Amino acid sequence: MADRKKIPKVIKDAVRSRQNKRCAVCLNYGRHFHHVIAVAIDKTQELNYYNIMMLCKYHHKLFHLGDPATIQSVYEYAYYVQMGELPEEMDLIEICEEVVNNTIGKL
């Protein structure tokens, strides 16, 4: 983790603005920046605006603990940010695939 890049202020400010400083899951105050595609999986996505979401402390912890509802909410929000609409009639696997493909395409 020592070689992880610090998220530049301009990207943090853009993410805060996009989410109005709110958690992508519960809309409470969001303070934690979370990578949808983990940096350990794809280092090229580390500073990608479309790959960074704000979460409250509670949902950030739940995501990393593998809570299915939190994971689904984060990926649905990421889909909305990328596509401008909510996913309809898609299961979580399909949503995840679309988010990953679109995130990588937005470098």
C-alpha cells in the first residue's frame, strides 16, 4: 500500500461535487473515497474519476466486509454515474460487467 498514489485534490473535489458530499449508498455525509475496481486488481484505475465513489464510514466498512446489499448499491451508483440512468432488469453480475467495461473505457 505504500506505493499507492494519493488521489489528487482536483479529483477528490470533482467526486465530492458529483455526490454532493454524500455516501453513494445511504446519502449520509460521505468521507471515505472508495475505488470500485480495487487498485490491487487494476492499478491503472487508481486515479480514474469514474472509479472513485464517496462512502460513509459505515458503508465503506460493509463494502470491504462483502455485504451484498452494499456492493450492489455501489455498483448501481457507479452504473448511474457512467450511463446517466439506473440499470433496469439487470442482475448484479451484468451490472458489474458493464461498470468494469465502462470504467476501463473512460481512462
